[in-house]
Amino acid sequence: MKIKIDSTGRIAIPKSLQKRFGLKPGTILELEERPESLGFLLAKRDGSPVRRNGMWVYDGKAPCNFRWDKMIDDMRDERIEEILGHAIK
């Protein structure tokens, strides 16, 4: 994926990546310098479930009332709907 730096040095992150990684205004990213490239990483935050590469990843402490079973059921239903091509309910 190619992106362009504007005249003020800013870049725009495509909406598809914003949605996939849960990026919202105010999200802090870390810029990682590598010998031949740059990489962006999500800065550590309080944590929330984020879907990456089709898998749910959680990088923090779950709130005491978080329903893991509901999240798993919802994710399972979503995958079944993707396979069938229509809603199951």
C-alpha cells in the first residue's frame, strides 16, 4: 500500500486500516526506525479488543464486566455469515 506525504509532512491512513486497527482521532502511534524503513506501531493504551489479520487481539486488562463469551459468539456468527453470504439470524 502506498501513501503520500503532503506539503506539511502529514500522511493520511486509509479508512480501511483505520477501521481494521481501531484508529480514531487522538490515537497515538509509535514510529519505529529501521535500517531501511519506517514502521508504525500502536502505542500502549488501556487496552481494547482489536481485530488484526482476522484474529481478535487484546492488549490490556479487560474491564470487569467485559463479556468474552459474547465477543466470541459474535465473532463466530460473523464468520459463519461471511461463509454463508447472508445473516444467520
